[in-house]
Amino acid sequence: MSEIKRSNSKAIVSLIMGVLSLFIPFIGIILGILGLIFASKSKKEMKVTGESGDGLVTAGKVCSIVGIILNVLLILIFLVFFYFSVNTDITTY
């Protein structure tokens, strides 16, 4: 009978942080960075302990990177919109 390996808890946290970074605007950058940190720590920990969770780590990294990129784009779009809405030269007589 084969033994079932436990998933690494940091790998699960990495995936959760990555998914949350996709859906929570502005704070998603911080969550994405935390997801990447947890992913790298869990990868090192899994080598030592022999736990499973490689797929969770990969999915967490991908979601975190995409979440960071989307949030940076969102902030840039917000800043451009704010700049053009403040600097309009519309005069009414």
C-alpha cells in the first residue's frame, strides 16, 4: 500500500495569495509578492521534507506574476486617467 504524501502548507498559501492577487485591486501587488516569496520558500522546504505540492507552487507562481502585472497595469491606467482628467483645458464662458 502506498503512502500518501501531504501537500506543503506554504505551497497552498502561495496558491491562495496568487489567486487573491488576481482579484483584489491595488493590494494585489503585495499579495503577489507574498505569493512569490511563499512559493520559493515552499520549494526549498519540499526538497528537505519530501512533501508534495510542485503543481501548487507552479500555479501559485504563475497566478502571482499575472496578478502583479495586472495590478501594475491597473495602477498605470488609473494614473493616466487621473492625469488627463485633471489637466483638461476646457474653459466655459
